[in-house]
Amino acid sequence: MQVRPFYWLALSFLGYYCAYGVFLPFFPAWLKSQQYGEEMIGLVIGSAYIFRFAGGLFFSSLIKKSQSYY
């Protein structure tokens, strides 16, 4: 089955934002119930954004290189 690029991208964003939108609001409350401090909760949530930024920089260069093979 071949999925058209638009639908693949739309489903990927839908799944990502639905999961992230459900997960992120309750994750700090769960960490608080596990006896984590406010500083650690902030570092955990902030590290997710740092890894997304660094991953975007790293994978964008790989995607550009892979397009030169076609």
C-alpha cells in the first residue's frame, strides 16, 4: 500500500500532536506525585525541547545528503 506524501505527513503530525498534547499537560503532575522537585520537572520538560532542537539540526543535514543520491 502506497500512502501519498501529504496524507503520510498529515497523519504523522496528527499523531504527534495528539500524543504530545495528551502527554505533556499531565506529565509534570505525575512527576510531582513521584516526589520529583520543581527544578527537576522543569529540567525534564526543558530537555525534551533541547533534544527536539538538536535532533532537527542533526537530521536536517542527513535528509539533505540523502536527496543527493536520487
